[in-house]
Amino acid sequence: LSIALSDGHYLYVNDKLALARTVQTGDIVRVSKGHGRVVSVERTMEEGLYNPQTVDGNIMVDGVQASCYTDALHPLIAHGL
């Protein structure tokens, strides 16, 4: 599995919300069938911006559970909006 997201997006790392920029090889992320180990991390430059919102703040992206929230606003504040 692989996921592409901005470094300011949150995802579940080692069972906690963490910014994508903090993910390291060996971390554990939530996937559609439980948990998976991060085998590599790379930076790329892509065009476009996507930030879908869901009622509970979570979203499954290419089989990896991520958050709809970014570092633009703390997740607890964003969830209350």
C-alpha cells in the first residue's frame, strides 16, 4: 500500500494522530485490514490540492486510514466546526 499526502496532513501512526512529516520507516499505520509497517518514506512534489471532509474526520485513502485534518487548525478545533 502507499499513500500520498501533504506533510501537514494527519494520519494514524503508532495508534496516535501524527503529522505526515513525522512518519518514519518502521512506524505502524492503520490500514483497511488492521495495521501495516511503513517500509519507506519519500518526498515528492505534486500538483493539486485535495482536502475532503467527513463527519468523523477520518478517511480511507488507498487502503490507509488518514485524517481529514491538517496542521492549519488543531484536529480538536476542526472537528468541532
